[in-house]
Amino acid sequence: MKHVYGWLLLTPAAILLVGFTHYPAAATLIDSFFSTATAVRPSRFVGFGNYASLAADPVFWKVLGNNFRFALGTIPTSIALAMVMALWVNRRLPARGLVRMAYFTPTVLPMIAVANLWLYFYTPQIGLLDKIGALFGAPSHNWLGDPDTVLACTMVMVVWKEAGFFMIFYLAALQTLPPELQEAASIEGASRWYFFRRVTFPLLMPTTLFVLVNATINSFKLVDHLFIMTKGGPDNASSLLLYYIYQVAFSFFDTAYASTLTVVLLLLLAGLALAQFLLIERRVHYR
Amino acid sequence: MKALLAVLMTAVLAAAAGPARADTELTFYYPIAVGGPLTKVIDGLARDFEQEHPGIKVHPIYAGNYDDARIKALAALKAGQPAQISVLYSIDIYELLEQDIIVPWDAVATTADDKAWLKAFYPALMLNGIYKGKVYGIPFQRSTIVLYWNKDAFREAGLDPDRPPATWNEMTQMAEKLVKKDASGNVVRWGVEVPSTGYAYWMFQAFARQNGHDLMNRDGNRTYYDNPDVIAALQYWRDLGAKYKVMPEGTVEWGTLRQEFTEGKTAMMWHTTGNLTAVKNSAKFPFGVAMLPASKQRGSPTGGGNFYLFKKTTPAERKAALTFVKWMTTPERTAEWSIATGYVGTRPDAYETAKLKEYAEGFPQAVVARDQLKYATAELSTFQTGRVRKLLDDAVQAALTGAKTPAAALKAAQQEADRLLRPYR
Amino acid sequence: MNVSGNRILPLETGAAWLLALLWLSPLLYAFWAAFHPAELATHFRLLAPLTLQNFAKAWTYAPFPRHLLNTVILVTMILAAQFVLCTLAGYAFARFEFAGRDIAFGLVLVQLMVMPEVLIVENYRIMAHLGLVDTIIGIGLPYMASAFGIFLLRQTFKTVPRELEDAARVEGCGFLGVLWRVYVPLARPTYLAYGLVSVSYHWNNFLWPLIVTNSVTTRPLTVGLAIFGAPESGVDWAVISAGTIMAISPLLVAFLLFQRQFMQSFMRAGIK
């Protein structure tokens, strides 16, 4: 009897979940084995043909590389910064409330708005960054137009947006740490750095894991800024995988290839999730 | 008895007259390239048309920029939502043909008057809209690239403020004089800037044409990216930044270029004539507008949007669409639209109207784009146009940032383009 | 007692403040540009006159009120649906034993990793089939069954003492009655927390709404802002800043007024 009720309660949510997560994921996989249908030629089975095109597509490799660099650049930085922010805000810092608000504010802004603001920051000569640089005599630089700096610029912007968000989770965790630990450590004359390294950091591991998972997913999901800032340029230097999928699907109308790219993205997300759980699970200290 | 009969007769007659004819509805997507207030203009035009033509309802839908408009219109059609006409990129024609969703206007424009109307536009603007002799696109908001120059800056540099450069060499030399540096040697004003984000291929088409060669053929299935003249054109563009140092190296942002010009950070700029009204309203210095300089010849691609008629339309809708588009492109309305936006008047007789004549006298910069039409070429358009254009965008950006040499970048792009276009030959 | 851990060095205070200032500067900059005439957007003269003309212009450029309405409708619709669906599902997972429960829960958690945004190609096709392209409900539908919500509510419901449920049963409640009378009231803090998180997320969501919407009557603020911010012929910073500020102010003001609640919500959501 209870079985039926259980499933009944679950059904509405299940329909939507299956309909918009599980079914599309499966359908994407299947679509990647067919060619795109055009008015002149219906879709036909091509086996691994799309994957072969994928492997031979230099833009795909560029975009994938960018995404990895983007992840590597933003994840550790934002986590480290978030930890530092949380540690500062957790103490009796003067104007603590204001500081905390300052750190968290970027989180409530939509990425599109953030991109609008930072596009201006990065504009050569008349943009704020170059103006500040000019005060120190630095030459103007084409930040978003230089393939060497554009990805880094987007990374800075994303760290700005995300660090405050992660800070909150660290704050919550810090507040659950018993103060006796602090007292015991100071009695024994432990230095702050020692205390942090041996006590605080390991105790924050569960939060770090949570934040890590979140940050990784975000680094593959966050492409809104590209629509406003660079559209992936110059020459795909700032493009990311999800943005490329959007271009292929909605600008080139090549849905089969877009599905193929999506499959790669799904595999990446699944793989990363698995790796993180396996690797970090071992080092997490649960009390 | 007679009264009853009379009432009955009236009732029968009234019934025979049929229910009121349902209005024909026209939905159309359009991009606006010059900022929001023009959506009000379009809405106003739609209302005016509805008043003059009861029985046709017009729903304009503002879709963003050209890419957005194409995506939205196609997506709507795919999803089964109605759209009868749209203003889309003139160069989307092959894409639309391949998806088999447009019909030529010749099919609906059957009367002698209609046929005359089809011939009333500038030939250069019709180039992108004609395929195998049939007219698919009616010019509406069209532009060419023009050279804007800051007269005060020219004066300051010792140049004649009323004489813009007419050739590449002149442009290079003048730009070198116009570059201004501060005490520590940093550039505070560049000589000339050509945007390379957004529509890099469009700007590059101008260089290529000026150096003597077009970038694609008329059938939309072959590109000429690796032609020596074309490679030389890209080399010149790169040299402006890397060798002559009159332009910043790397890519120049389309969106912020206009503001950089009006703030005096660059003395000259290549940009769409669609920016004219905006520059006029925000520049605090006298400025000129000129045709682009020549290398072997003058040249500029045309740009902008045409009206397309979709296939999934009933005969009644097609007639209504024709009426609407003809109404939108009368000489007077074309003149008004050109004045409000800075776009080229799409037909010669628009320039004969009193309104535009008067405007041109007070603001001669407005007719430069029209004068350039005789040197104009069709905008880059082929089958698989999105991908083929992106290949060129990427190649141009790669060359300008120094990642590849112009020859290497263009050859690689040509190879890819050949692969994509071979099935269409 | 002198607890060394809680005292803060002046150097650190300075660093924390500097970082805070740095963090606020883009926003402060946008306010500067929006309230001053366009020419001053790139120059800083402290006593320069203020103006509202940028806001007036931005107001005409894009139908912000309509976008705001769309966003409010969207967010409310999603939240309402999420409350209902996730409550039912969370209750099922927390208190019912049924065959395949653990597998089902695992499948639910997949959505934490694979969000609807990642599957844009297929989801768009599905929406087209359902005829929901360019509708507000089309934007919200993929998000209404939220794995995160189900997870949170399951955790919360699990902590409700059985005695309370038994007491309600004694009074003759069926299992839905128990849900309504016992579980839901006790989970109020979780609902509040989740609500704030969900509203923030969906208020700021961009990619999926961009793809699904075609017209002004359905576009939310983020999409409207993107279209407004990228007209083909160039951007005017002052106006863009003004428009951006108009678009972000509802959520920003709400945040500033309810800071504590916002942050606590995220914290609570995270601990679980």
C-alpha cells in the first residue's frame, strides 16, 4: 500500500525530471549518431561520423582547452578567496556587516549585468582599467581583443562574481566550529597559520567539497558573458563549450553536431563529479 | 404580412452578406541596429498602415540584432508559429533557401505596377536578394561602410580638414600624422580604427574589394579567401596596426568604436552608415563622412536587412504582405526612414523627395553612402553561411592578433570553406 | 580571556576593507556612469552635476516594466510549482518505503549535475513539440521539479520527530493531512531559505530564457538587458549603465533590505 503512495507522491516531479533531464540526455546521445535533417535531405544514421568530425574540428579542441583553463583559473582562486573572506568576516572586523555585504553583492547580480559593467572596465583607453593604469603611466591595452589576455579577463570577472557566493558557505561552516578548539590552540601557543592548516582547513573539507562541485559545474555552465562581451572571440580565444554548442545549434542550425558536442559536455560533467567524489572523499574529515 | 416579409428579406440579405471578413494578420520579426527608439517608429508605421488598410493587422516583433532576428524567425517557423514576412539579414538568403522557407516576391508581384516597384531600387542593393533571377529580398534597412573623420583632429595635425584620404597610401600617411602620444609615449589618439569584432568579415570585404577582388561567387557555392589580392588586403589591414602603428594591435571592438571616435580617441574610423545619426548626436566636433579609400578601386560591401516573404503563407496573406511592403518602401517613407536612422535610402526617387533633399542640403554627410553605391558589392553570402562567415571572422581575427600570418589564416579558412561548399557545386 | 584567534591585526583589517572596496567598485562605477551625463561617464569630476536623462533614454530603449513583469511572473510560477512538487517528492523520499526508492533518488540527484541549460538542444525541441516556445511557462517548466529542492526537503522532513506524525494520525489525518499539518509548518525555515535561493537563481537565469523566448511579452529582464546592451551599431556607456541598474535594482534592493535573510538562506541551503 505504501509503495503505491510513495510513487504517487513522486510522480508529478518525476514526469518533469524525466521529461527535461533524463529523456533529453538520452535523446541527445541518440541524436549524435544521426545527421542533421535539412529540407532537402532527411536525417540518416551516420554512426560515429559526427564524432569523427568533432575530433577533426580545431575549434572544438580550442574551446575544450579554454574551458579547462577557465576551470583551473577560476575554481581554486574563487575558493581560496572565499575562504579568506569568510575568515576575515568571521572575526571581529570593524564594519563587518558592510564588508560582508560588499563581498556578497556580486552574487545577486545576473551575469549579463556583470558582463555589461566589466565590458566597460576593459574597453581600451576610455575604460576604467586603462584609466587607472594611465595614472601609473601604463600604456593602454586591448584587454578583450588580445587572445592572450581575454580568457584571463573573463576569469577575473567570474571570480569576482562567485567568490562571495562561496564565502557564505564557508561562513556557515565556520560558525559551527566550536570555540573550544580556538581556546585550546591558543593555550598551547599554536600560531594562527598552524591552527588554520591543521584544524580549520580540514574541518572545512566538507564545505570545500560542496563548493568545489558547485564551482566546477558553474565553470562549464557560465557562458552568459560571452553573449555581451566577446561572442567567443577573438578567433575563439574566449569561447567555451556551452557557448559553442549554442552557436552550432542556433546559429548554424546543425543540431546533430550540437548533440555530439553536448554528449562530450555531459561526459565531462559526469566524469568530474565522479573524480571529485572519489578523490576528496578520502581526505574529508567528518566529525 | 408585408412587414413580416420585409423583415424576413432583410434578415436573409443580411445573412447572405456573410460574416465580417476576418482580418488578415501579418507578423514580422525585425532587427534594429541603431538602438531602441526606432521600435517606436516601426510600431507607429504599423499603426499608420493599419489605419490606411483596414482588414490587415500588422504585428512587428523586435528581435534584437541580425543574428537574433534570424534565429528567432527560423525558430518560430520551426515551432509552427506564424510569421509571414521578416526583415532579415540580406545574406541569410541561402540559408533560407536551403531550409525552403521563402518564396520569391515575383510570384506575388504580378501587376505591371508591382513589377515597376521591383525595379525601383538601387541595383547594388538588389544583388544580395536575387537568386537565379528571382527576387527574394526587398531592400529595407541597408547600409555601406563609410569613413568618418574628425575635422578638428585633422586641423590639429596640420591636414586639410575638408579633404579625407582617397587612397590607401593617403590614409596611411594621414593616419601617421594623426597619431598623438603623451609625454610617456603612450598613444592617446590613434590615426584610424577599423572594427574587427562583431562583423569582421564585412569590414574585410571592403579591403578585399578595394584591392580588386570579391570574396565569393554569385551562386553562393565558392569562396575566394586565398586569392593573392585578398591576402594582400588582409596584410594591409594587419600592417596598419603592426607596421604603421596607426591602429591598435589586436581586435577593435565594434560596440565601443563609435564612442571612442566621439571621445576623440581615434581620428578616423570605418563604420556602418547606420551609425550616422548617433554620431551626429553625440560628437562635439565637426566631422566628415567619406567613401572608403581606394587601392585598385573604391569599394564597400552593402549591409543590412531585406524583407523576405515566407512560404507558409496563404494567398490572402501574401497579398497583404505585398501591400504592406510596398507601403513601407514608398519614396516618402524610405526617405523618412533614412533620415531617422542614417541608413541608405533604398531607391533613387527617395532622394528626389523634398524631405530628403532638404536634409541632404543641411547635412551632406547623409548622401555619401548613396554615392558609394556605385562602387558597392554584395555582402558575403553563401550556403552554410553562418559557418563560412565564421571561418572568415576567425581568420581575420587570427591575422590581426598576430596568431597566424594572413596567408596562413586565409588558406586554412579557404580549405574549410571548400569542404563545406563542395556538396553545393 | 585573550583568544588570539579573534583579534584582528590592523593590516588585515586594511586588506579586508581594500578588498571590499575593490569588490564594490564595478557597481559604484556603474552608478557613477548612470547618474552623470554621457560625456562624464569616462571622466571623474567629483562635483559634476547629476542627471536622470540616461535613465529616461534607457527607459525608451527597452520595455523594462514589461520585462520586470515577465520576470516576476516567471519566478513566482516556478517557485509555487517547486514548493508543491518538491514537497510531495521530498515527503515520499523521507517517509515512504517503496521499491526502487534509492535508485529513484539517485536519478533525481543527476539533475544537480545535468541542468536543463546543458541540454538546450533537446529541451528546445521538446518545447517546440509541446507548443510552448515563447511562453513564460515554457521557460519555467524544466525547472519546476528541482533536485535541489527535493534534496533539501527530504533532509528537513527526515528530522521531524515521528511522535508528531503519530499524534496527528491519532487525530484521524491521512498521510496528506499529516504532510500539511505537521511536516510543512515545521519546514518553514527551509522553505524560506529555498525560496530565496530559487528566486535569485531564476531571476538571474539567462541562457535558457534566451533560447525559448522570442518576443517582448515573454522575455525576462536578463534577456531584455542583453538585447538592450548589444545593439549592432554601438553602445553608449551611460545609457547601458542606467539600463543595467534599472534591471538589477529590484533584486539588489531586496537583497540590501533583507541581507541577513538572504545570507542565512544560502548558508542553510549549503549546510544541508
